Amino acid sequence: MPARYAYLGPAGTFTEAALRQAVSPTEAEYLPQLDVVSAIEAVREGFADFAVVAIENSVEGGVTAVLDALATGSALVILREMLVPVSFSLAAAPGQSLAGVRRLAAHPHAWAQCRGWIHRHVRDATHVPASSNTASAAALAAALTANDAVPAPRGALSPTALAAISSQIGFDAALVPPAAVDRYGLTPLAEGVADNPAAVTRFVLVGPPGMTPQPTGADKTTLQVHLPAERAGALLEMLEHFATRGINLTRIESRPSGVALGRYSFSIDAEGHIQDARMAEALVGLHRFSPLVRYLGSYPMIEAQPSPLKDGTADADFAAAHAWVRAVQSGSGV
């Protein structure tokens, strides 16, 4: 039986593109979900073996719904990461004009990545939030089919038909992944819609604990760390556990702890693997310092080179230091 992979659907999302980097649809069962939390919970509840979710965007930063879902509930770990370039097409029914777009459907992250373009080209459009980058495309395609409104090739719907469909689905056009235009039989009003053409989204493959990949020498460890009782310098103390062991942080974001207003935890990506001595020592220190440290996986970095090791932080350096201490404790060394 092929493994089951939950992901943000419907078909054609950037998440599906990331999933295809991890496993081919001929080798696995793809399970589209309504939102990223549902994809994660499908693994926890046993309906899926793995989930692929977006965790970070180069424009908008961390995907908070994913960070929070992984930081709570039963334990899951990240097994690998994938990068997907992100740009959009503005799609609509045949005959819709760019000037006539008044309601624009878009996932909130898509809207954020295209604000400047929207202001320049459809500044009067109101944002209609979509649950995914292809949900609006699927809704528009379904409306066209239900209303038998697909015109002849190169044809256009009448203004009356366009108005009826827009009223039915609640928007005039949608920001969608380029591949979704043909997949759902829509008409492109604009291509390459993005404020930053180099935008990229990082996705992660999530699975049950106990499956940590072996270290490669270029790895990343993801953690959730709560600060102890509020006091001056607490954040610095937490960071020193990494700095003194020569561990570079590639991402750190504060999230409300849920304990009280003004109390925060930190979502962290750190260079290194839990089997590296320096990372293990940092986790020991954090465990003594923090009321809660949640390990979210060690996995290979993609398209990145690790920072050079700080002197004295290689595995051999830690092993030699521990051997010296044991010798002193036993009275055979000084």
C-alpha cells in the first residue's frame, strides 16, 4: 500500500509542487486538505502517513499557522525541506477584463506578495480571502461548468453571464499558480504577478517522531523554546546557548506562548543535527534553562552550505573535553 501524503489542496497548489519534489504521485497517495492545520492533523489522527506544508516565505516570513500547529499537539518532526519559486497569474472567466475586476480572490500570502502589483493595476479591487492558491480556481471552474458557460474557443462570455458567475462565487478574478490556469480551464488576465520575482517558499515534509534522518554535515534543526519567567536578559541567555557552541541560527521568530499576554516562545531553525555534539550540548543547556523545549526535527538543508565551525566546537573537541573531565574526576588526570 503506498504511503499517504496530506497537503494543502485542491490540485495545482504550490504545496503540491513541493510534494512532487518529495515523492511522485505514481508512488504515493496524495490527500488534498482544506487548510494546512488539517494536513498536519491528518498525520496525527492516522489518516495520512506524512504531510507537506509551507513553513516560511522569503517575503512574508514564517507561516504562523504551521509554526503554531507543530508547536502544540502530539509530537511530529520535520524530515526534509523543499523550495518552490512563487509567482502568480491573474485568472478569470473568458471575457472578463482587467479593468472590470472589483473583487479579487487570493490566499492571504498571495495577496501579501502581490500588494504592489495589485495597487498599480487593480487598485480598486477588494480582497476576497481564499483557503488555498487553487481553491478559487476550482470554484470558478465549477461555476463555469455548472452554468454551462464555457464559450467556443477564443470566445467570451456576455457581461450578463460574467456578472451572474461573479455573484455566485463572490469574486471576479483570482490570483493562482500559473499551472492552475490551464488545469482549470481559465483565462489569464496577467502573468508573472509578483512584487518580488525572486520570491520562494520553503515547504517541509512532516511525519511521526522516531524517523530523524541521519546527519549529512549540512543539516538544520528546528525547535520551539519557551523563555522562563519574564526578566531582563532572558532572550540573550537563550541565544548564548547557541552562540557559545558556535551554532548559527537561520531563523528565529517569536510566537505568543498562550500562557499570558506578553509571554512569548521562539520558533528557531539552527544549523546542525541533533547527533552533532555541539547541538546536543545546546539542547542540554536549553532543557535546563527553559520550561519547555520542543524538538521538531533535524534534517538536511537544501541549497545551503553550513557555516564554518567555530574553533573548539567540532565533535572531536567535545569528546576530548568530556574525556579530560572524566580523567580529572577519576583522579587519573589534572
